[in-house]
Amino acid sequence: MSHWFLQPILNSYVLVAAIVAVLVLLLVIGPAFRRLPRPQRLLLTALRLCVIALVAVAMLRPTHISTTRRQQTAVLILLFDQSRSMQLPQASGGTSRWSAQQDVLRQAEPLLRELSNNMEVKLYGFDIGLHPVDLTAEPLALPETPDGQQTDIGTSLHAALQRELGKRLAGVVLLGDGVQTAFRPAVEIPEAGRELARLGYPLYAVPFGQGLDAVQARDVAVENLQDQYTVFVKNELPVTATIAIRGCTNQAIPVRLLVEKPDGQVDVVGPVDVVARVDEEQVAVELRYVPEQPGNYKLTMEAAEQAGELVTKNNRLSAFLRVLEGGLKLLYLEGELREEQLFLRRVLEASPDMELEFVWIDSRQRDKWPVDVAGSLRDAKYDAFILGDLDAAALGKDQLQLLAEAVGRGKGLALLGGYHSYGAGGYRDTPLADVMPITMDRLERQDFAAPIRPDLHLAGPQRMRPAGAHPLTSLSSGADNVEAWDRLPPLAGANRFLGVKDAAGVRIVAENEAGQPLLVVGEYGQGRVVAMAGDSTYRWAMRGFEAEHRRFWRQVILWLVGREDREQDQVWVKLDQRRFQPDSRVTFAAGVNSPSGEPMGDADLRGELTLPDGQRRELRLTRDGTTWRGSIETVTAPGDYVMEVTASRDGNVLGTGRGEFMVFDRDVELSMSAADHDQLARLAAMTQEFGGRVVAPEQVSSLLEDIRDRPPEMEIEVQTKWQLADTAGDAWALLLLFVALLTAEWFLRKKWGLV
């Protein structure tokens, strides 16, 4: 069958007609060869009409479509499962799924050979990939045992279809238990099913094995255990998980927590008994542990093995615990809800190694002073205290004596500027006067009802500058530190210190441009004290210097508790997860921070990975700003992996950070003892419109006979399209004809003296 039609340019016959009309009009009114004899005029006119006709034909683009039918080879694809899950029982009698599947294939072998005479028959085994089987070999060269470590139904099915692109499929016969265990399938099962449906090919699913059975599938598995924990030393850690229980209803199952400490010793918590009242129940369990020393721990939640379990590796699940040195506990007593306290609290509350308790003592309720905070002042849990703009009367001499004694025992004390701080707050005649590193006068008193006394304060702006090298005033390294301070906005004002004590440990560490002290440090007994004259460092954060503001106040707290030189967590390694399936990709980040928590972007990092068998490999790290990033493309062997990252600067080693992760040691093929017939049924149902269905193993031979007796239609319609100038040959022929006509016309006109 064939037919002709036109496809004019721009799909417009009007445009073609208009162009032809214009050309004809030019021919009628334009020629200058009327003096020639009639035969010569007719010849030139005919040549020009041919050119116009050729242009018209080219613009109309005549097209011819012819349709023919031709035979096409059909293909039948048969896939059989050769993964380890086929070793599991086919039924309660004990025969394996693999044996049952082999029997079906052996019975179907003659039919497959017969079908191969009229169509292509492709036989594949599959697990994580496809494995062709030679159908010409007699008997079929089937694997002796199924040993595939994972099953990827979707990707295997897609790969088989890709090999037969352009061919007509009689159908796909899929044998297996329907259990998908691939960790990272390239093609998901529904996607492969949709591809079959789009192509219009039927899928015949042949299920093996039994579905869930309470006797056959007894299993206890530890699940939903968080993969990493962080806790401060001597803090109680609750470790929770769920125990998935199948086939062990109303049985007490002991569960315990194994804690491997940094020194290799193992503590055991529990056991506790969990009981499932219904089958397939997930029972929550919680065990608590208190680490006594900092370091890296490994936690393993373990459920006791039960008789009849086919798989026991899922009875254990591990996680990692990082125990930090005791977090700093701070008590902040403030008398005014001002901007300074708000920004200071944000810094301290955002610090993971600090725990802040804030107490506001309202100056409008002075009739209830002194407030009772004696219990907190006696509490040994606090590492440092902060006194804001708080009058001495708010606490009273007895409680200030408790505070002085706490500092003497080694606690830190930070004093902040304010209208009722230091001498203005009446501290001259209190036990805290001996603790402070500054001197006060008995006349330095600011009454609440009186106007603010300007003689007690330094009017702003007050530019704060370091008076020498000190951990509190280190905002940058070397000469850059002075510039860093010069860039900070000035303070809005400050308390005027009458004097600084001449005592051991007392030192002015920051002053204004006139040399007046703004930040003084001192020691009292075993404790340290910081006296800050200003109360407007919040201006730094508000004007774009959040990092400097955070660093300054962290350094104040760390110095108070004697940790200014501590390099804990200086080099760090972070993983988003700590447990991986085999063949997974691991990504991580690393970096190095100063003791105050600021990133050290000028450091160099190198890393090393220790494998479960003890082998060591270099880790490749790439700088990303102040952070370094790396990846391990594939981890295969199950067990514990250790990453060590060492940081150095100017040839000096700054420290080493450590990150740990594990690869599951679970036999995923045997951990799912029940077959997934529903998954196979869903896949077949996606091609139901084209004849796809579930076929019982004993009906496979009948299915193949049906395909043999009623093969799919093997003739296809093929359309051939030809369009003028659509090919290079046509285009050149048209162009040469056009040029020939114009050349002939020009030659004749020249010969006859018209040119």
C-alpha cells in the first residue's frame, strides 16, 4: 500500500501559490526578447517556465509513503534465580527451591529446544546480574549450586530486555522466589515492569518457595538501633532498639547490651526479657549505660538465638558511642534582660560542650531579695558562674560567701559590666570583693532610684584592644590579631575600674585607647576570675562579627575552667552514618579546629583507612573551604573500619582525629526465609493486559506448549517514506537540474545577443 501527498513549505499552499504567481508575472512583463523570432522566444519562455515549475515542485515537497509487511524473529526470554536464597526449603518436606526449579527446567528442556526452531530462546540465570546459559548444550549446563550473594530482579530483567531491543518478544518467563536483596539496584522492580508493559510484552511469573509460615520462618532480629551516639562522661545513656519477633510468640527472649570500651574490655548490661504477644510483633527494648571514661566505644545489642532460626546473624546489631570529657555546666545569674545577656546565652547554648542554666533575678522585686540560690551555689556540678548586671543585695552576703568559697575550690567566675556591677552594685563590702581582681571604693554605689552616675562609667565609644598576648584576646594568629580587634565595633560604654589589684595572677588583658582597663583576669584560691568592664559585645555579632563574638566568649569560659590549651576534638572526622551494607559508598568530612572552636583553614590533612583484616590504605581528601571531604567508593568486606586523619601546620602535627564505621555481616540472601510471591504477582499483573500472569511451577510445560502452538504475530508493518530533496542525492539532482536550466537559458540569450 502506498500514497502520495504534498508538504508545502511552512505548511502553506497560499505562500507557494503567491511565489509562483509573482514569478509568472515577472515572466509576462519582464522579458526583453520580443524582437527575436517566435521559435526562439518560445524556447526561452519554456526554459523560464521550467525553472518556475521546478521551484514550485521544490516548495511543495512531494512525499511518497509505502507500507510493506515483513517477517520478524520472535524472542522468548527465560530467567531463573540462582541466588543463595534458592537453597532454602521449597516446602516443609525439605526439598530446596533450587532442586524444585531445576526439575522444572529439566522437564521444559525438550520444549525449549523445539521452540528454538521457530524463534530465538534466550536462557539466563540471574542473581546480582545476568548469566547466559547455552541452550545448545545437552543437557543444559545449569549451575550445580545457587551461590549468588544478592538478588537484583529489576536490573536483571531490564538487562535482558536491552539485549533484545528491536525484536518482537513472545514473552518473559521469570522463575524464582521473588525476594529482592540487592543493596543498590540500578533498576527497581516496578520500573522494569513498567518497561515491559510499555513494550506490550507479557511476563509469566513462576514462584518457588513458601510464603511466611510461623513454623518454617522463626526469626528474631535486632532493628532500629541508632548507629551513633554522643554523650558526656558519667552521663547516663539510654540505648533503644526494637526486636522483630517471628514465630516465637509468648516466649521470653533475653536481650543484652555489650559495651566494648576504649581499652578493649567489655561491659555487659542486662539481660532483659522481651515477649511478643502476637506474631510479627516489634517489641521495644531500652538498656542504659553510664560510661566512666572518655573515648570511642562500640555498642552491640544482642538478642538470644532461638531454636529453629534459619538465620542468626541478624540477632546482633552494633553502633558507635563517642564519650566526651565532661561538658561544662554553667550558672548565669542576671539582673537585667538586656541585649548582652541574650547574645551571650546564644553563644553558650549553641556550644555542644557547654550546658547553661540561666536565672533572671528581677530588680523590680527587690522586696523579695535576697533570692534563694544557695543550693545552686553549693552544687558541685557547676564548673563556672557568670554574674551579670546584678546588685549584691540580690544574693546577700551569705550566698556571696558561698560563691567565693566555690571559686576558691576551683570554680570559674565571670563578672560582666552593668549599672549595678562591681562597686556600683555594692560589692565593695561583700565576700566577693576579695575574689575580684579589681579594687572598689565604698562610695561607688548606684542607687536604684537615683540617676545613673557618670563617674562610675566610661562613656562610649570604647574601642577594646588587647594589652598583650593572652588566650582570652586571641581572635587571630600573630600580627593579624591586632587587626582583628581593630575591625570590631567599639563598645557603647563600660564600667570605670578604680584600680587593679597588685596580686599574683592579676593582669590587664584588654584596655581602651587611653590605656584604661576593660578586661582584667585574676586568680582566687584554685579558681580563676574574669572582670569584664563592658556590656555591649553584642554589637560585634549584630554588625557581622558573629565568629569573633562566639570565639571571644568561648575562650573566656574555657580559660575560666583551665581548658584554654586543651586540644580536645581539635581534629575531627564526621560520617553521616556509621553502618553500611556491603558494596556501599562511604562519604565523610574532616577538619581541624582551634581550642576555641574556630576552623583552622591553613592546616593540611592526610588520612588513612584501616580495613577489618588490618590492611591500611591512604584516604584521598579534597579541601572544601575550611573543611576537607573524602569518599571510599566501595566497602565490601564485613567488619569494623577505622579512619584516622592527621592535621599539621608548618610541619607541626596538630593532632589526629578518628572515625569508625562498620559493614554489616549479615547473609541477606538467607535472612529472608520466606518467599515473596506477592512481588512476583505484582510484576506479572503489570503486563496482564498482554497476557502476563502467575504460573505454577507444574504448569510451565503447558505454558511453553501454548506459546509453541499460538506464537505471537511475527509479521510487522514497515513504512518507507520518500520526500523530494530529503536525501543528499535528491537534493543534488534538484540543484543540478535548476542550475542546468538557468545555464541553458543564459547561454541562449548570450548566443542571440541578448546579454
